[in-house]
Amino acid sequence: MRTTRLYIAISMALFSCRTANKDEYIQSMINDEFNILLTKKGTLSRFHLIGTDIKSGEHTEFKSINYSWTAGCYDQILLGDTIEKRKGEMIIRIHKRDTLITCKFE
């Protein structure tokens, strides 16, 4: 009886979970906006930026687990770079002294 209840509970948990489709995934990030002069790369999540907000000059932090699509670009981000994402776009821009690296969601 106990095993049956456990089996039913596990089955319900597995089959009731649904994976997010591409549109839902995009909607979870499309309104994000940041423009950060990087002073530190965090390690708490997949995409964690710490620095100064370019517009306000205030200390700011952005972190999200949803930015796995930027994994290739995240390795190119160095201290002193300005990292920008505009609201309504799925593009991360890495501004270096003499280079602009663009990471597009595909």
C-alpha cells in the first residue's frame, strides 16, 4: 500500500510537470534590461554580473539561471567590460575597449 502511494505520488509529479516551450522561455527574459560596467563576475548562478549601472552610476547586480544561451559569451566577459541587454531584445552586447561582441538568442 505504501509503495503504491509512493508510485502514484511520483507519477503525478512527473506527468504534471511541463517543460517551457521556446516562447515561454523568451518571455521569461524579454523584459530584462541592464547596462553594467563589470567590476566582478559572480558565481551564484549561470549568469551573474556585478558592477556599476551605466545610467545611474549606482552599484548593481544582475543574476539569472535563464541565460544558458549566453554560455559561450559569458566566458568572454572580463572585468572592465560593459554588458548590455536592452528591453525587448534577445541580444547581449559585450562592449570592450576596442571590440563589440554580440550574443544573439537562437
